[in-house]
Amino acid sequence: MMAGMTETPHPLYDRHAETLNRALTAITERGYWSAYPESPSPRVYGETAAADGKAAFEAYLDGDFPLDQPGTGDRVATEASPFGLKLGVRYPHAGADALVAAASAALPAWRDAGPQARVGVCLEILDRLHKHVFELANAVQFTTGQAFVMAFQAGGAHALDRALEALAYGYAEMTRHPGTAGWEKAAGKGEPLRMTKTFHVVPRGVALVVGCNTFPTWNSYPGLFASLVTGNPVVVKPHPRAVLPLAITVRYAREVLAEAGFDPDLILLAPEAPGEKLASTLALHPAVKIVDFTGSTEYGDWLEANARQAAVYTEKAGLNTVVVDSTDDFAGMCRNLGFTLSLYSGQMCTTSQNILIPADGIATDQGHKSFDEVAAGIAAAVGKLTADPARGVEFTGAIVNDGVLARLAEVTGVGETVLESRTVEHPAFPDAVVRTPTIVKLPADATGTYSQEWFGPISFVIATDSTAHSLEILKS
């Protein structure tokens, strides 16, 4: 609480004070702590939690999503599941002006409520989402192509952890200065000069969150909750192929806001019609003062160059490189690399794409291994992980969109294939689009190929002159 603050504690702040205090400690100490168990075990969440969550998810399919928002005219349905499941969820559609006007009207009362009330309500939203975490996980799974356990962890528990971290940092910043201060200065023989200063946390304005296809909650929650807790209403523009996870988020957030006596239009869903380019229209709106975006470098660069009235935060493409010098556990190294290449079919910003290996080979616990033997060891590890379809699909999940398939076809012509991608039939979802990773061998001078991102189950083993050469490439 701010020194000198007269803010009345909010009931929801009191309810979640222990969680907040623990989160504040965690951001100070920087050690591991999680408020949301990442195991979907019945021993953790109860015997019926998984079935209840799946039923709640299925109730949305081929129907109108239950969300009452201002400015709604028609409805839009744009999602196609990578698992082949028919989704058909229809979302309320509104124009940019109507959404921004509603959000702007909700701002004053939320601003004036103060940090404690806002953080209490936001913590209650996280608690409500956690109660529906299986519902959320199913929505993430069937819109992104993640396997269920990964969807539960990354799209549910870990996303909530990221949201809580954002709340803790936001609350800490809002309360680290005194709310009031007495100022006094001697003025010769007369009475001293005195002032009583009052400080207010002032929100920037309407915030826009532009979601991505692969990790709609994990990537959106930090910006969403950082904006909301600091007094900024949020318009959530989901990726057209991954609307449902963020629609569920907005639904329960609006529910909590209304119960707490606030305008639910503090958070609004902005699904777009095909070809509408709603994200761009919203991003350039004069009342939008914050933009959070995860996605392509091209569009992130456009936002940074054009949304000049807003503070723009982007997470753009990643290009991750591994330098292999030597190892005292060759089998373990290959397993670890095989795992990172296979997990969610490489459709993550953290997936390793370029593996730099000296052309003369490396020293290992199994003796010297040539470049080709190292490449073959990594390929064998991938093959072992994905050989059994029932087991393999729990690593690979499904391919998120046609762009990934196009890159898989294109990469076959750029180098020598060490491991070919295979089509796998999913045991539970026969229409799922599943592909195993491909590994391609390249010389070190093929920079035009491996210096670009090949998002998906594509990686390169690159023959360098030496480890020193590998490090030079990495620096460049």
C-alpha cells in the first residue's frame, strides 16, 4: 500500500492478498514459485475436472459464443482446428469505433478505483480462469494444434503464472511511491512554505492486445493483465484461427468485473471478419495508447512504424541457434536436441532451428564423432520420439496452419535431407494434420537460407570450420 494512502481495501484484494504477497516476494527474489499447478492430474484438480472442462468446451461448438458486447451486429466464425475437429463457434462482431468508445467510457471509474481494487479484481479473474482451466486447455488444444498436456500447461497454468507476474510488477510500480507527501521549506523569519502533495496513478488509455495463433493465452496474458491492473481498458483482438481461448478469457473477465461493480466493457473481444484487417484499424485509432503484439516480424515492424500514438510492445520472429562443440553425454545431447525439434512440431519461438557443428566433428564420451554421425544421432533421436504414432503425437501435436506445410515443402529443395518429414495419422483424430520434423544439411556459407526463420518442424545442421567459426556465425 502507498505510504499515506487512504484507499479503502477492496474485498477482492483481501481475498487474494496472500497470493499477491507471495507473487511480490517471487518477483523480488526471482526464485521459482507457481500459484497454478501444471499437472492436469485428478489428484490435483479433482476427479471430474477434466470431463467437466471438456464438456464446457464442447458446448461452445457450432453455436453462438455467449458474450454480450456493445456495437455487435453480425457474428463471425473463422477457426479451423488443426486436429480436424469442426469448431464452428460464432463470435459477436463489432467495429473498431464502437469497441473503443465502450472501452473509453469504462475507464474513469476503473482509474478512480485505485490500485488495490484493480489488483483484487484482476486476481479474482485469474482465480475464475483457473477454475475453468480444463475448458481453457481444450480451447487452446483444438485451435493451436498443441497436444493436450502442453495446452494445459502452456495455455493454462503457465499463462496464468505469466498473468500473475504482470499483476505483481504492475502493483509494485503503482505502490512504490507515496500517495501523499508533505513538503515544507523554511522561509526566513516567516512561516515555512508548506504543501501537501497528492499523487495519482494515471492510465495511458485504451490498450489493444493482438493475439497469435500458436500461444493465444501464454503470449497475450502478460500485456492484457499489465494494462488492466494499471487502469487501462483492454480490447482483445485474437488471431482468426485461435479466437476461442481469448473469448473464454474475456467472458470470465467480464463476468468478474460486473460482479465487482465495474463496467464489463473494461475488456472486450474483437474478432475480425475475413480480410477485415481489424487489428490495423484498432492499432491506429487515436484513443488506443498501448499495443501488445506477438507474431510476424513484418507486421510487428509495421505496428512499430505506424502506431505512433501508442506505446507498442512486440514479440516478433525468433531464430534460435545451438553451437555444438563437444559433449560428455552424446546420447543425452541428441535426446535433448531431438526433443526440442519435435515438441509441438517446432512451432515455438524457443525451438532450435540452426545447429552449428564443426565439419571435422566433435569429441564425445563415445569417442570422436564426425559431422555426419552427429547429424545422424540427432535424427535418430527425433525418429525414436516420433516412431510410435500414439506416443509421438503427444510430442508433435498438429500443424497449426497451411503456411507451415508450405515451408515444409519448400525446404526439401534447399539442401541435403538428413531426416525426411513424415505424415502421421493421429490415433484419436484421423483428420489431424501431423508432420514429423525434417532436418536438412547445409554448408556454413548458405547464410541466405538459415539466416531466415523457417517456422515449423524444420531445422538445419550446418557444417562450420570450427567452434570459433560457429561462434562468429552466431554473433553475426
